[in-house]
Amino acid sequence: MNHQAAHDSQPDDSPATGEWSVWRQGDDGNRFVMAEGLSEAAARQMVAEFEARGHKQLYQASRMQY
């Protein structure tokens, strides 16, 4: 999923250091930011670690919007 802002001149395939966040959505539907300012790799790794724990919550790595 690419949430790249239109004004961002960085190509889609280049690493975006510090532009990613990790979100959590509980079973009650509430969402909140768990971390931000991460590289894409770090955000995806964090999501993978939480998903591996078997929690019911949903985790998502997203490119931050400016």
C-alpha cells in the first residue's frame, strides 16, 4: 500500500527513512499510533513482531502523510 504524498518527489521504490508509522486497531475498532518516524523496514518489522505474538489486534505500517 503506497500512501505517498503528491508533493513527495521520492520514487516509490526508494527507502523512506523516518516517514513510516505503526498503527494498532483493537477489537473495539479504536485505532492509535504506536510508533512514528520509522523507516519502512523498521515499521514492517514491528508489525511482524506484534502479529507473531498472536494478539487479536490488527497492526498496520503506513507511510506518514504530510
